[in-house]
Amino acid sequence: MTADQKAMYDAWPAAQRSDYDSWTPEYQAYYWSLTAPQQKGYWALTPDQRGQIYKMTPEQQAVAWNSISQQMAGKTPTTPPAQANPPGEGMPTTGVPDPQSAGQAARPAMPADPNYQGGPYKGAMTPPPATAMDKTYPICSKTVKDNCRNRGGK
């Protein structure tokens, strides 16, 4: 460590110094290569997350640090262009889609959590439409196979 780094280290609480001392020399060197805001964010990460960032390529690290800095500023991180499951196109509806037939197109709905970015499209976590709730269905039989319930079901 340089003299400045040693002075910073000495000013840390004992628990933080102990955590730092438990890191591998590679992780310690990586920590000192970060900017001051990134160093602050590094402490907010779990040990597993720190290891994941260390193992990334420099390009991936830049994307990850951009997301971390946005989250530390209290903002919703932008969706990276290379995300495997980007949000769907078009403006999501404000309510739950309720198509009247299987062939009718339905616009995507907003998910229950507006910050959700994990599905293949916006609305992947929306509940069924109200018209599908609290219905009574006939018992399934040889002739009734759709929109029915199994024997013993409600």
C-alpha cells in the first residue's frame, strides 16, 4: 500500500480492516484500482458480488459499476443493451390485459413491481385479469375438456 492508502486503511473501523485483511492480494489490489465512489460501492457489495465483479472483463466491469453507481444514487439502473432479456417494445398498458379470444392481440402490461427487469417482456409478473377470477367451472368429462376443473377441485 502507498502512504495515502495506508492512512485510509488506518482510518477504517476495525471490522472493515478485518474484512479487507481477509481478501486475497488480487482483491486488495483491485480495490485500490477503483475510484473513490467505486470503493464506497465496493463495501456495499457482498463478498460473492465482489468476486463476481473481479472476474468480469473490463467492459463488463464498466457496465456493472455504472449500474452500482446508479443504485447508490437512488436511481433505477438503466437496462444494459446486451441484457439477455430486455424489456418488451411499445408502451405497456396500465391495467391487466384481458383478451376475449386466443387470437386477439394483447399489449404488454406493467409488472406488479415497476423496477422488475427480469422477464422476457414487461408484464411477465402481472396477475390474471379480473374476469378470470372467482369463476365457477364445470367438472371435466369426456366431452368437457376446456375451461373445466378436475373432480374434487373447486
